[in-house]
Amino acid sequence: MPLGGPLAEVDHMEGIRARFSHRLTSRRGAWLSIAGAVLVFVALFGLFGRSEAPIGVDHAPSDSESARVAKLLKEFPGGDRQSVLVVASRNDAGNLTAGDVAALKDLAITLDEHTDLTASEPLVSDDGAAAVVITPITIGADNTATARIVEDLRAEVADHTPTGLELLVTGGPAFGADVTSSFDGADFTLLAVTIAIVAILLVLTYRSPILWLIPLVVVGAADRLATGVTAAIGNAMDLQFDAGIISVLVFGAGTNYALLLISRYREELLVDGEHRHALASAWRNTVPAIFASNVTVVLALLTLTFAVIPGTRGLGISSAAGLIIALAAVLFVLPPLLAVCGPTVFWPFIPKADAAAVHGGVWRAVATRVVQRPLVGLTAGIGVLVVMSVGLIGTSIGLNQLDKFRVPSESAAGLEVLSQHFPPGESQPIFVVAATSATESIVDATADVDGVIRAHPVEQTADGKLTQIMVTGEYAPGTPESLDLVTELREAVHAVHGADALVGGAVATDLDARSGNQQDLVVIPPLVLAAGFIVLVVLLRSLLAPVLLLMVNIASTIAAIGVGAWLSRVLFDQPALDLQVPLLSFLFLVALGIDYTIFLVHRARGEAARHGEREGMIRAVAGTGSVITSAGIVLAAVFAALGVLPLVTLGQLGLIVGVGVIVDALIVRTVIVPSLFSLLGDRVRGAQPPHDDGESKHAQHLNALAE
């Protein structure tokens, strides 16, 4: 039978990898590779370095009713204006005096001069303890510009605060300004914390004062380049995303890839005294797992393009681009740097050939126990996941506006005072846009809805065809009652013939955001699982193993979300998970969990071809246990860094993903997966290649050495 087919194709690919790894790490090739990488980085950074990520994230689907209302409101004469509320109360908690009200009237005149617009007369609460002045402002071109306008207004209010009164500026634009200002310097803080975490953990992992600098510099450069490239992509494609998440992903995934490569490099040095040969062998044997890992996460992220929430959809493409940059940096820049520096970077623990130390002794002992009693290990591991999943009981989804921010703000304080003395719905009215001819019918229809305090026309478009109607409800924004009120209002106004009425506003946006996130939670997870299944089938050449591994990943993900939700409630007094947290947590935990599965199973597959399923798994856990645990701790710590940002959403995401990654590394990859493979044996291994799966002679020596 002539040679050819799969064998020839595999041999051809291995030949390409061997030649490329040699050129990448040779004396001349390493310097040429570094020079080329510098030129590419300088060129790309010159093109994209000044790009700034798009500002603002829409919470509701772009085709939702609230989004359509927001677009229509811009067509009204005051479309570039929004109102802020100046809430007044006495410092001694007493009732407002006639002098206080007169002073607030003078303040309204001062605000008119400041804004060139007309503020309302002071509206005193029924209990006489508070008053509110409604003043319109002309909003800026973006959130940053609007924040400056609000800050200038607050400075004016502070300069003219009457004696004995406390004045707080709140309302929609003020909330946006507080969010923007709370992020001042946050990106730098996140980057600094992330770098510090990675540096400390790399020092502890490598036990070297030198080695940690090399991967950190490479991944840091990749992050800076990814920031510019993703910003340019975002502007070109009109995407919305959180740049902080992308930075965390680049640092986390890039560091994981570097750990896997350097760990294998160190192993090879124990056999081959020529460090360039050892490095080339390490590159050849880890690149399939690293590449498959990256492809899995990138495909999972690209499924977000099917999301209806703009911020979720934009995060997919931008994050995928960032991870591709991280992959290129680790595979093509890190190896030549290591080749030039040589094994002295491991100082003071420089690996030497024929070293007597047993590699992976602790992990070998753990794996041996698990493989000898796989049913016990599987039962115990699944039991831990079930207990963790109990935290989902009592978990609710959706935070109100006050609960979304970790740091205190003037707008939140003002809203609390307002809700204590006025109907809570006053702070965020509901807006109805309808045909002018049906205005009276719309007002009558809304007045008949339970929970409506008042409804009145505000203004018309220039052509007189549309009228804006403001509806004030009695319920606090974000509560179930306020969301039900929006639903009932929509039913009432949609029934008015010829009105073509639409209901919007902040509360309506919240309702549409919840609906959109629920839709994404139904659509995206199956696509993520399908992407992971395809990659695992291609890598493992098996159908049973990918199904089992994905089932374990799902169980691990549910457990992590359960623990994260419980910790959020108990430790941080957060009543619910924010809307996007379940979906993004599922995405990252499944995709990153498959990462560690690939690292382990790719190694186990090659070992099993020579030593059998059980012994192969023991050797795989011994060889990868340390690096997977280190990678898991690094990734968990990097995601935990999101907690320094002011949004509760990011803190919850970091907490859940951090817990999940640790569970994946210590329980799933160490206990559950080895137990499964031991119980099912060759049935999960799939078809094997007619060779040693790329394992070098150095790796074979390593196995003997480990024994």
C-alpha cells in the first residue's frame, strides 16, 4: 500500500513545524524574528496607536421600542437637551422654610444664565422636606463632553448653595457623568493592577527574578497593540464594547500560552543540553494545543456577533482580535527572545540535562490515586460541583440603577433623597411618542393605567406630526412594578388606533435590555458549545470525548455561577446578578475551561498512544498539573482585577470567572477528567495517528526521567 493520505499529511505538517521552529530559534533566525516583530509592532502601533475605543454602550437592542423612541426624541426641537434635577433638602433634616424656597427660585435664575435655558420653579414635596429644580442642559457630542457640562453645572450649584441647604444634582445626564468620572484613571489602574498580579505570580511560578520579565513584556506589548487595533475596529464597524475586558483577556490568555510554552521548554532542557534544540522541541509540541486553545476561545467570542445587545455583540469581534494578537505575540515573539537570552533566564534554578529531580512528582501522585479509584474521584468531583450549584437558589437577574455602581456618587445620593420625599417615578419619567392627532387619546389611555400619576404632552416635532408625552409613574425605576407598568402602558397605547405610539425612557430601556439579554442567553450558549465541540472533535478525533468534556464544562460553569452569585449576595450585599453577567460568565468559563481541557488531553493523547490510557493520563497530569494550576491562578487573579473598576457588573464577572477557573484547574482537570478517561478507556481516545503524535525523542527521555 503506497504511503499517503493522513500519514503523509501529518508528516508534512510536522515537517513544516520542525523547520519553522528551527528557524525561529536559531542564532540568526531568532535575531531576524525579533527585528521583524519590532518592525511589525512599530508599523501597526503607528497606524492604530492613537485610535480611541468608541464611547458609550447601549443597553437595549438597537431595534427595540425604547431604542426607536430614543432616536425619535432627537427629532424634537429639544432633541439635544436633557434635564437634570437639583434636589434640595435641609442639613438639619427639617422642613424647608419660605426663605429656602425663595433662595431656590434665585438659584433657578442663576442656572438659567449658566445654561441659557429655562429651569423650572422649585417643586416642593408634599411633606415639605425637599424640593427639586428641573433644569435642562444641552448635552455634549459624547459622554465625556456631557460629563464636563454636568460638572460645570455642579460647580455653579456649589457656588450658589443657600445656607442650611444640601443640593445634589441627579437625573439621567448626571448618572452618565458620574459613570464617566468614576472611570477616570480606571483603565490605568486596571492595567497597573493586572501587570502587578501577573508579575508576582510569574515570579512565584518561575522562582526567577529574571524570567518573568520576558513573557510580561511580550504580553504587555500585545495588550497595547490590541488596545489600538480593537479601537480602530470598533470605530470602523460601529461597535460598542468594554476595553477593560479585552485587556484582561489579552493578559490572561497570553500569559497562559506563555506558561505552557515555557513550562515545556524547561522540561526539554532537562533532557537536551542545547537550549535552542530544547526550545524548538517545546514550540513544536505545544503549538497545536496553544493554537487549538486560541481558536476555541476566538470562535466562542465570535458567536457574540449573533447577540442583540450592542455591548455584547461588539465585545465578540474586538476580543477575538485581541486574542489573535496575543497568540501571534506568544508564538512568534516570545520564542526568539528566549532563544537569545538562553537558559540563564531560569536563574537561580537553571534546568540541566540529566537532572535527578523527578518532574511532576506531586501531580503524579495525585493522578495515580485518581486513576486507581476513578469512580470515587468522579463522584467526589461531581459532588463538589453540585454543592457549588446550590448557590443559584434564590439568585435573581437584573440590578437597578443604584445597585450597578460600586462607588458612591452624587447622582445616586440625590436619587435617594428624591425617592424619600417624591413619588419614586419622578426621577425617571416614561416617554411616549405618538401621532399628534392622537395625543388626547394617548393621554386618556395612559391615565387609565394603574400606577400612572400624571401624563401630559411636552412638545411637538417641527413638522407637527409627532408629539412627545411624559408619563410619571409611582414606582421606583428598576423595580418589577415599574417594569410591569411599562408593559401595561405599551399595551394601552398600542391599542389606540392611528397613534403609532411607542413607549421609551430609562425604565423602558431597562425592560428591553432584560428581554434582549434573555434572548442572547438562549441563542449564544448553544453556539459556544458547538464551536467548542468542533475544535475538540478535530483535535481528539473522537465524538464521545468532546461530548463528555463539554458536559463537564457545563456543570463546572453552572457551579461557578452559583458560587459567584452566593458570594455576591453574602459578602458584597449585591441583591442580584447584572443582566450580562450570566451570559459572559458562561462564555468565558466554557471557552477558557476548554483551554485547560486541550492542554491536558492533547498531552494525554500522545502519552496514551505509547503507554495506554491510564498510564498516559497519569503522565499527562504529572507533566501539565503545575502549568495548568499556575495558568488557572494567573487567569483567575487577572479577572479578579476587574473588581477595581466601579461597575458592579465587571466585579461580578471577575469573581465568577475567577472562581470558575480555579475550580476548572484544581477539580475538573485534576480529578474529574482523569476519572472519566480512566473509566471509559479507549472509548474516549478516538482514532490515533500512526506515529507518536509529534512527541520528540526528548519527551520520551522525559518520561523515563520522571519515572
